[in-house]
Amino acid sequence: MRNGCATGAPTSATGSGTPRGAAVQAGGTGPRLPGGGRLAGVAEGWWPVLALTQRAASAAYRLGWLVVRRVPESWARWVFRQIADILWRRQGKGVQQLEANLRRVVPGATGMQLRELSRAGMRSYLRYFMEAFRLPVMPRERIVSGMYVAGQEQTALTHLRAGRGVIFALPHSGNIDLAAAWIMTRGAGPVSTVAERLKPESLFEQFVAFREGLGIEVVPHTGGPSPFGVMAQRLRAGRLICLIADRDLSRAGVEVELFGEQARVAAGPAALAVQTGAALMPVTLWFEGKEWRGHTNPEIPVPQAGSPAQKVAAMTQQLAAVWAADIAQHPEDWHMLQKVFAADLDPARLPAPQSGRRRITPQ
């Protein structure tokens, strides 16, 4: 449930199906777990087992939050690296799709180079989960000293201090939950995101409690008020929202060029900027050693001409171009184990009918 800035890998938590921040993103039948499995008892589960029922998935995550934070970090890192390597060697559907996506990022890579890159990618992905389980007890000083963000961070904070809302639009990369916790220490105020309502409800409640414990407001995608409406309200109130938006299978997204191919990404961040006047700023995160890095890119302005739908499409294409440039610098930290390129998608889902309305959909 990796969702937006609050969270994406655990993609939702905002984010999205796995525990990651707020996502403006796609559908599918449920959130994916490391290795490509879905929570609702599929063949590629989070732990190296054949399947996880909903109840087992909930119990596994509960165990993770209870146990992983209590063992030495070096032990946790070793265990999660072993899990990553096991999933990588199994070459399940998630790993295969990761390699297919990375082939677009590094088109000149040999087969061996691609396999090494996907192994690094799985280790990065599982690192996110390990850190998510430990984040509730991670000292504030460690977060502050270990995170460095280049670019327009101060510009974003200036907007917020002046009462202008800011949208951080992110791909599935790095550690979004930790970044959200870090930006709040910098004076950004509360962060809001959108989370998919997972099954069973107990698992969803765990992710909500995790993110709310970090100070992140989690708005459920279903079973409550309109997520788009709530996010618009927060932006008009001069607040920060974080949305993971580099994938959308909801038939309500935008087709863009990404790494030289057509891809489907979420329209929500740009639609919110057009509607509210908030600053839309692409952000990319990655790991560096045992620390964390990020890049806050300049604001993508709303075009002067065109219909609302045309403005959203143009701004979303600019988002994709910025993400591509940043992801290409750190491809191993792009945690995209799902289909995003049009050539890989089910043709029955394409093309999506275009309309002026957009909705926020979690990963």
C-alpha cells in the first residue's frame, strides 16, 4: 500500500497498495507486495511462501512491525537482503516485470547487467519495507541527519509559509514515508495522502496507524469522502500533499512518453494543481549507502492556454520527463514491479476515454 509522499513501497500508505505514501494512481485487484504478489492470496507473496491469505498477510505485517523494530538494525538489514535475494532468484512475475521496466531505463544493458540491476532493485525495495517497520522507533536525529534533499525544497517551504498549497508528485522510489517524516521536521506542517482501503480491514488499519503515527493524514480511497475533494481542500488551506503517480491502470490516467515509450500515469497531481492553483513539484527519492537522498524539482506551471484536460495532459507529460531524468540516475531505486508501459498493458484497458474530471486512485 504505497501511497504518496507519506507513503508508496509499501506503496500506499499512503499511499498505495504496499506501505508507501499517497498515490494518485492505479487500480488492479489489490495492492502488490514485494515480488509482485497481491495481498488477496496470490502466488507471489511478501514472504518467500507460495501464497498469503488476507489474514496471513495481516498477521505477517503485524509481526513485522512488532519484531523488526526490536532487533538490531544490522540483523534486520541482513534478513531483508536475504528475502530480496530469494525473491529475485525465483524470478516471479514481479521480478520479471521489474526487469522489463528497467530494460526501458537502461536500454543498452546486457542480460547479465539487467539481472544485476534487478537484484539491486529488489534489495532496495525490501530495504523500504525494513525501514518502514523500523521507522516508528527511528530517532528523529537519525532522520534529520541522514536525509539530504537537493533542489527546490526551500521554495516549497516558502510557498507553504505563504499559505500556498504544494503537491509533491513522486514515482515509486526510495523511502517516501521517511521523506514525509523528514519534511515535517523542516517546518512543512502536516502532510496528507491517499490510501487504498486494503483487505482485510485490520491490515488497512495497521497502515493507517503507521502513517498517522508519523503525523501523516491518511484519506481512504473508498468508504469515505471524495479523496480528490479532501486533497483539494487541504491544498486550498495551504497544506502539503504527497502523491505517488507514476502508474495508473484506472482508465482515468494520462498517456505520456516515458523512457521513449508510451506509458500510463496518474492524472491526479496535475488535475489538483489546475483546479486549486497549488504548486506542482516533482520529487524523486533514492538511497545512498545507509542514508537517504532526494531531489525537489522546480514547479511545473499551469499552461496559459488550452482546456483543463489539455493542461492536465501537458503537465503530466512534464512530470514524466522529470521523473525519467531522475530515475535514470538511480534506476535500482525505482520500485516498479508492475506494468506501466502501454506495450505491457492489457489492450482492453486502453485507451481510456478522456473527460474533464480526474480522480485520485491508489497504487
